Amino acid sequence: MTDQRSFARTVIALSLAVIACCALTFTIMLLAGSPAVQPQRVLDQDALARAVLNGVESDAAFAKPPTVDDVSCPASIPVEAGREFKCKVNGVGDGNSSGLAWVKVKIEDDQGDLSLG
């Protein structure tokens, strides 16, 4: 009977030690900024709108140059190399044009560098 109690105490002590090690490991990873816990990086919406606007500012589809407020892009775009999406520039057109332009944007690298097409 004493052997069973001793064995049970040993198993419980070992289980508590394993749980403590797991908690310590998780805490260290959290404090060290492990990629598993860091939030995903997304493009800055204002910088994206300015970049798109610079790409279409002299376009003939607009009677007057559009402003940053005329640019609409998808929200919260993750910074992933190779990702492509489109932004819409809705400005004022003249009698021959709509004043609407679509700009294809590609994220070139994981630093958020963009190319416009």
C-alpha cells in the first residue's frame, strides 16, 4: 500500500513539473516576441493610397487630379511578397471619360515595397 502511495506522489510531482516547464516555455516565447504570437503586419492605408495616387495622378481619365480621399483599397492587406490586389481611384471625369481608374498593386517583398501596374 505504501508503494502505491509513493508511486502516485511521484507521478503527481512529475506531472506538475511538466506543466510548470510548459508554462515557463510559453512565457519565455511570449516575452521574446516569438513569430507565433506577433500580430500579422499589414500595409499602411494612408501610404498605400498616396502610392496609388502617385501612379495615376497624370492619367487622362480625370478632368481634375484626384485626391487621397478618392482612392479606395482593400483594408488590412497582409505584407506578403507576391500578393496582388487592385485599388480604385474615383475622381471627376470630363465629358469623354468616367474619371474612374483601377490600379493593380503588387507587394514586391516582405518589407512592403510596392509596384504599380
